[in-house]
Amino acid sequence: MRTLNVLLIMSVFPTAAFAETSLENLQHDWSVCQYQTLEAKKENCFSSLSQKAHQASQLKNNTNAPLLIWSAIIDSSWAGAKGGLGALSLVKEARNNLEKAIEIDPNALQGSAWTSLGALYYQVPGWPIGFGDKDKAEEMLKKALAINPEGIDPNYFYGDYLLKEKKTDQARLYLTKALKAPPRPGREIADNGRRHDIERDLASIP
């Protein structure tokens, strides 16, 4: 009877739901999807990873700020790969999870929630299509920089925001600082990929 009960439980809750996905696994798998996966396969890569991220967050009752942040980052990246109006539900869920993470711990992962939320606000279209807001974006990106002034991501995203606002001199300063950011142990794939993003931005400045 005990075996039958276990089988019944497993039929309702797949084995994957019992396996706790670590934050490090999510970070590594995201970097593979983002930087080592063909464009045509990125959407599927992020879709599968999103399921793992949401399961991991739900196992912690959605009270673990780092997992909420990474669930949001993955959904945002999935939205970018998906594109179009169909991506709006993903970025809205990402925004909600980032706001939850900030309520729990605004300094989690060196302020990564502020970085990701700021990035969403300048990349998502504004009203009436989406919730994009350039002023909110700058406010949040500055909060991220106040927490982690030397980090590669807050400097890159603020530099990228400034570049899109055609403030090229300021953009160059932050992008150059991002390029010189200290390496993150265990995040080598992400760091290398982000440096390519930074170099691309810098190359676009006259």
C-alpha cells in the first residue's frame, strides 16, 4: 500500500517538483540559454528553465528573494526571446516577482532586483501597450548602483539605458566601468557574455 501511495503522489507531483533547484544551477543554466544557445532555440531553453525556477521558488513558498529575482530574470529573458505582445504577460509576472523580492529584502544579491526592475522599465514599451517608464527605470538603476557601485550588471544596464537616451558621454563612462568590473566566481559564462554586450554598446558610440 505504501508503494501505491508513493506512485499516486508522484503521478500528481512529478519527480522534478521534489528536486530542489539551487540558485547556482539557475544562474548557470540562464547563462547557457542566454549566451551559448542558438537564437532559434532560446525561447524553448528559457521556457524549460522558467518552470524549474518557479518550482524552486514555490518550494520556498515564494519568500526567498534570490529565487524570486532569478525567476524574474529568466522570465524577462524568455520574454525577450519570445518577442511581440505574447511576451507582455511574462514581463508583468517578472515585475511582480521583483517587487515581491524587494519587499522581502531590497539588498538581496547586491540589489539585483533593482537592476532587473530598472532594465524592465526602460526596455518594455510604455502605456498603453506596456508599463515602461524611463523615469522609473533611471530611479531603480541608480538604487542598484548605490548598493553595488562596482558591479558589472548595474553599470552595464545604466550605461545601456543612458545610451538609449542618447546620453552617450555618460553612457561611455558607465559601460567602461562595467567592462572593468571584478569577475564573479562561478559566473564566468555570464561575465564573458556580458562583456560582449558591453563591447557592442561601446562600439556603437561614435
